[in-house]
Amino acid sequence: MNYSEAAIAYLLNKAQSDKSAALASLTLLLNHPAGVGDHSTDDLHRSLEESLERLSSADGKIETIQNYFLNKPSEDTSE
């Protein structure tokens, strides 16, 4: 594996890990909010929003890596 492949693998693994962490957080917050240390409604809402943003960001990173670095699309020659 060359450096480029290793770097892309790292970025993809990191994004997938971030996605898993965000999904775990959302699952916990949605299914067991009383188990979360922050008990105010504002804290819960903030945590939900932050987890959703992390999930959305991770999904975007995964999609970008797949589109630009893993799926070598053929160049469009029709103009």
C-alpha cells in the first residue's frame, strides 16, 4: 500500500468511526435520555443537534471520499 492509499484508508476509517460514534450518541439520546448526565432540556437539545451535525459531517466525508478517491470515474469526453 502506498502513501496515498494509506492516507485515503485513514480518512475513510476516521469518517466511519465518527459516524459510528454519532449514531451511538443519537441512539442513546433518543432512547435513554434520562441516562445522560445533562438533565436540562437545553442540554439535551444541544447534544442532539451536535450528534446530528457529526453524523451529517461524517456521511458527507464518506461520500466525498468514495466519489473522488475510490470510484475512479471515467473522464467525460462528451461536450
